[in-house]
Amino acid sequence: MIVNLTPRVLRIYANDRPDGIDDVDLGLRHVIDPAAQPAQLDPLPAGSTYRDDIPIELIEYGHVDHLLLPRDGVSYVVSLEIALAQTPRRDDLLVPHQEVSTSDGTVIGYRSLAQPT
């Protein structure tokens, strides 16, 4: 089972679906609706410093709100930032991969999902 923890509908297209076509149904294989509460990166301040007289905020990015606990047989689709913040602790996180876009460059879906390692 795959659960979509992104804030958007996730469309997965066939590998041979060309870009630049405005028909969102052409080559559509799966549609995964988003969960009611998407996972969100929760950066925590860890201090500050200056470099070349410019303030630099030190931030910890390993904290995520609304990320469901691991369950057997369940994978969660999250943003790349969330997946990377959780790697290597979580091997159940997937990210959208290989964008599919319309004629004006709008991303409407993906050809696959990926598991960051």
C-alpha cells in the first residue's frame, strides 16, 4: 500500500508518455489522493553566526511533522527534502520521480517513484 503524504494529488504515468501534451489522462496509470494531513519539514533553529557580515541561521532539518509511523507493507510518498532528512532511518519513504509536464512546462505527474538511499 502506498500513502501520499504530499499536499497534492499524485499522478503516475506510463514510462512512454511524452512531455508537452496537455491531455492529463493520456498514459495515466495511477492516481493517489493526498492524506488529510501532509507531512511537513519542521526546521528547528540551532543558533546563528555571521559570515562576511551576513547573518547565518543554523537549522536542523531532521524533524518532520505529521509523518506516520512505519507499518509493515506501507510506503509513504513525501517530498525529497523530507525523505533526505529521514535517510537512512526510514526505508519506507518514497519520492516522486521523472516529472511529466504539459506544453507550458507545468508538472502534472511523474513516471515513477524513487526510494532515496
